[in-house]
Amino acid sequence: MKVPQEVISANVSAALKEDLGSGDLHAVLVDSSKFSTAHVITRSQGILCGQDWVNETLRQSSEEVTSLWHVEDGASISRNDKIFTLNGPCHVLLRVERTMLNFLQLLSGTATRVHEFATFIQHTSARILDTRKTLPGLRYAQKYAVLTGGGSNHRFGLFDAFLIKENHILSAGGITTALQLARKGHPNRFLEIEVETLSELEEALQGFPDRIMLDNFSLPQLKEAIQIARDFDRVHDKHTELEASGQINLSNIVAVAETGIDCISLGTLTKDVAALDFSMRMQE
């Protein structure tokens, strides 16, 4: 996924405005003509992500700053690795430090968490999917980080694909009606529906959705659900994707993936992120 430049620009503009307000008080401490070199290093092990947001922060801040990247997005990084080097007006480097590192730590933390889950199940055919449980205003950024870490993107929002959930089903008047209304209203959109029981699964299959989310199914229920769906698919010469969701973590994701499920969605990828630790070191 290529994140639109206007999105990155807006992310950075909002972050700089939030941090700088009416201006950096600390500018009085440094001669505006002084140039410096700074190295950004990592204090953590993980997957690097956020290069475009760092570059845009620099672009919006000064034409006099140059950067040299030593590693690229998606690379594995270790403690004390040098990530990139900057040269430019000292007061500008100090001004942009926090904004740059905030993007880097969040997106690298997201990519690293995804990579951990993806590595656990790499011996299976299951795909790791993100959700809409992202930081407000940073969905593009976090979904890009999910891809960087080795995961896959679910729908982006409410506009690009259906995911008919419990409250939609209740409001529409049932699973069958909800699927019919969705197909009639937007026949060319990807259609997914959530079910909570095996009987709901059987009803949903009759509506021929593209994917069915199995919400909070136990392992035995998942295995039975997969068998029901595959038997249905053989009769109708199709493949209905099945997605496992709910209460899945590192302790049970291997068992879930080994059931033969097509994909596993995890809100934790983007909402329970532990930021990677980066530091900028000014040189004399």
C-alpha cells in the first residue's frame, strides 16, 4: 500500500502544529547560524517503519536539513543501530526531534508487533489482518505499518467493504435480510458478515458472502465451522473465506492458525502498541 502523500503531509502538519504552537521557546538557546550533525539510534529491537513521515517532517521544517538513511522500512533493527543521520541548522534539528521520533516509535512499534504475530504462524496459510481499531487520524499510517510488519490489511473504513456485525444484523432484521440488503445496495463491494454460532454460520453461507467472521469461536467450534463451510463450498463450487476473531493472542494464535482458517483479525496490532525506543544524539 502506498500512502497518499497528502495524508502523510496532513499527519505531519498536525503533529508539528500540536508540538510547536506559537513557536519553540528553546530557539533562544542556540545561534540560528549554527549547523550540527545528529544521529538517530534505536534502543530497541524490532522492525523499522515510518521513514516517509520522518522525511516529510524534515521537508516541512527546513530546506537546509539533509538526511542519510542507513536502513529502510521493513528492516530488522537492533539496540544501538544507527538509523539515519541528519545535518542542518541546530535549532531546526532540536525543533523536529520529538515529532520525528513520535512517528518512528509508533509505526515501528506497530510493525514490530505485527511481525511477532506473523512469525508465530508463518508455517501455516493463515493471514494476519488488522482492524479499524487504530489511533484517530493515523489509520493510513498504522495500516502501512501492518503491511511493513508482514501482516495484511482488512477493509480501510466503512466505505470500501462491508463487515456486517451484530448490531447491523439486529437493525436490519436478521442475517439473511442484512446480506440481501447489502448485495442490493452495493452489489460490487466485498461482503463480509460476522456470526457467533454454527447455526448463524449455516444461515450466512446461504447468502454467499465473500467472507464470514467467526467471532469468539472455541477451537472445536472453529474446526467444525471450517468443515461446514468447506462442505458447503464443495457443493456450490466456491470458496468462502473464514476469519477468526476475538480473544486471540500469542498464546493461542498458532492453534487457531493450524485449524486451516483463512485469516485472523487482531485489534491488538494497532491499539496495544509498545513503542520502540529511539534517540537523537547531537554531535559536537
